[in-house]
Amino acid sequence: MGVKLSSVVMVLIMFFIAKISFETAMAEKNPDRLSERSPASIDQSYNDHMNNR
């Protein structure tokens, strides 16, 4: 087989980059979501822990 492993890896990396670029281009642009931050689960767990003390 004349295909080298590095060639296969490079092709996979290129497909991955193309997939990410395509998903980013197709994503809905919603600037309102940037200002709206939901609390992370670790933040909520910490707050619950501190409130229970």
C-alpha cells in the first residue's frame, strides 16, 4: 500500500478544519446571546454549597 500514515492524518485534519469552518459559517448569528450568560453548573454547585453552610 503506497499511502503513508502522515498523508491520511493530513487529510483527516483538513476534513476536520473544513467541517468546523462550515459549521461556523452556517451558525446563526445571534448577538443577543453574547450578553446573556447562564451560570455554569460548577458555579451553581458552589453557590448551593455555600448557601447550605
